[in-house]
Amino acid sequence: MNAVSPERNRIHPHKFTMWVAMGSIIMMFAGLTSAYVVKRAQSNWLEFDLPPVFWISTVVILASSLTIHLSLKAFKAREMPRYRMLITLTAVLGVAFALLQFAGFSALHKDGIQFFGAGSNPSASFLGIITGLHIAHVLGGVIALLVVFLRAFSIKNKVYTSVPLEIVATYWHFVDLLWIYLFVFFNSIG
């Protein structure tokens, strides 16, 4: 009889925590985008288009999801030079995504979209809150990517475990899907 060890079917506590956190984040964004749809019926609602730079940032984050997936595969196969190259590329793409997001929101601001304050519109305020929270999650992801990147080149790292990289990859894929959801949402509902 081939018994499966109970340890084998258990999820790592850090992974479990990540999944719970992602579930909470999903609920938060679902609530905010639902409120956006409801508030959209107001007479003073401002319609606006997202700047084209957001299309570029979408391609960049999709590419970064591919590179982090490939870097995890390389790490598990113990192909360290390939892993280091791919995690470096992922970190560069992650930083590029964050910079492109900043450029996109700066372009909206230059177009007269005031996110908060006396001259703001409810639609712009919702956009500011939703994207502000998204930016906070992206920055958390970029910081995690940079930590993994630095660890890839550290000679002090003696433990060979893929768990930290798996957690960062899962979170980065989540940030990717979250951005795609928001991008489609604002382009179709906007």
C-alpha cells in the first residue's frame, strides 16, 4: 500500500497567508468597482479615456508574468544562470510597469483629471482610490521582486527552497490579473 504523507498535501503557511490576503484584496476591489458602477448613474459623472501608455504597461506586466513563471521553472530545475537572467528581466519589467503606471496617471492629471480635492469629480475620485490601492499593491510586488532579485545574486543564501519565489510569483501573477481586470473594467465601463 502506497500511503501519502500528510505533510505532502499541506500548504505552506506562508502560501496559505498569501491566498487569504489575495482573497481579501479581491473582495476589496470587487466592492470598489461595484460601487463605481452604482455611482456612475449620477448626473455629474465624468467620462474619460485611459491614456495609451496603459496599453504598453499591460503588455509589460504580461511579459513580466511570463518571465517570473520561467524563472521559477529555471530555479526548480537548478539552472541558476538562467534563473538569474530571468529574475533580473522580471525585476526590470516590474519596475518598468510601475513607471509606466506613473506615466499613465500623470497623463490623466495633465488632461485635467483631478483625483482628489475641491475640483475633483466622483468618477476621478473613484479612479484615484481604486488605482491608488492598485499602485500600493504593485509597489509591494515590485519590492518583493527586488528582494528575490537580490537574493538570486547573494552568496550568503545557503538554503535552496523555492517557497519564497513561489510566493512572489503567485503574488505577481495576482497583481497582473488585477491590473488586467482594472484595465478592462475602466476601458469598458469608464
